[in-house]
Amino acid sequence: MEKITQDAGRKSLGQFAPDFAHYNDDVLFGENWNNRDIDHKTRCIITVVALMASGITDSSLKYHLENAKKAGVTKREIAAVVTHVAFYAGWPKAWAVFNMAKEVWAESGADTERAAHENQMIFPIGAPNDAFKQYFSGKSYLAPVSEEQVGIFNVTFEPGCRNHWHIHHAEKGGGQILICVAGRGYYREWGKEAVEMKPGDVVNIPAGVKHWHGAAKNSWFSHLAVEVPGENSSNEWLEPVSEEEYRKLP
């Protein structure tokens, strides 16, 4: 996950209360929010619950509701969280949070399609894949499933999104395994025809093979990306998939 940073304390209180600004930006967000003992999505939910229980329903709550949405908390999940907490923290507080949450999770066509896609699988969509967005045509999302022993990530592509041509290098072993968990997409090796991927389909990608993968034009697409252990492994990102080549796919 991309490192969380914050500078709101210094911007607002850097001159008036520099110690508080330091604790807010460097300790609360710089250290606590980057602690991996609790995953980011869970931490966002806990923060919303704590603010609701304290009766804090100002801009800070909206900020953390937006954070929760970015971390992959769905409208259905936040509704269940607020409803549950209402029995312990109070009904009026729930009403206040719901009024703000409705704005944050205001439905658009894309939101509805995303929710429908997420309901098809047991893995979360996760947060926007901003750390690698320069290597994608379109918008993608990333949800870590396991980061110990073997790296496993759920990668979700919006319709029409695909990554650039790339190669997984390794002196020994290495490569990647793709397992489709929802939607419809494609995998293509250099010099070969594209392979359609639907839920349950598996693709084994040896090290040294130039390839790309992504969603079909009219479908969301999610696959688990399993990092095969190897010696001196690295990824080489290459040119984007041309629009002409991609549009030929059904």
C-alpha cells in the first residue's frame, strides 16, 4: 500500500501550535496510520466508528468517510457499520452520519456497476491503484490479499482498462499467475492471440515473457495476481497497448 502522508497540521497550525502539528502529521498519520498490524480498510472503519461514537459529525468525519470509500468500503458496508453502531452510540448520531455518508456514496452509473461487480466476488476491490497508474490505460484498483510468503493481490480493472506491455524478469523462477475472480478480460503474450479470461480461468506467465492483461471494453474485470518467487526478480514496464489493437477484441 502507498505510504500515507499528511500535512494538514502544519498548514493550519504550524505557526500557532507546531508541536500539535507534528503529532498530527508525523505521529498520528505518519506512524499510526502506516502501521500494518491493522489493514487500511479496517482502520478507516474504526476511525469512522470512533468519531460517530464521540458525536463528531463535522468536516473531519466527512474526510474519514471519503477515506473509507477510497479504501474500498462499499455503500452496503458503511450502512451496516453505522446501523450496528447506532444501537450502542445513539440513534441521532446515526442519522447525522447517514446524511453525510449519502453524499459521499452518492450513486452514479459507475458506482452502481462497481458495486454489482464487487458483489460477484469474495475479495474487495480495494483502493485506486495510484502507485502504478502510469502503467495502466484506464482506472484500476488494488487490494492486497497476502503480502507474506507469496504476494497475492486482487487487481480490478474498470471497463476498457488494461496495463501496458511488461515483462517479469528473474534469474531463476519468478513470473506470475493470474486467476480471474470476476468479470471478463484478456491476457495476451507478444506474438500470440489474446486469451479471454472469465471467473475460474488461470494463466501461468513464465519469467521473460512480454505480455499485458486487462478488462474487456464492456466489462469490469478482477484477477488475483500471484507473484511467483524468484531470484533477483524485477518488472520491466514497456509501451502501452495501442488503441487500434485493443479495439479489435470483442
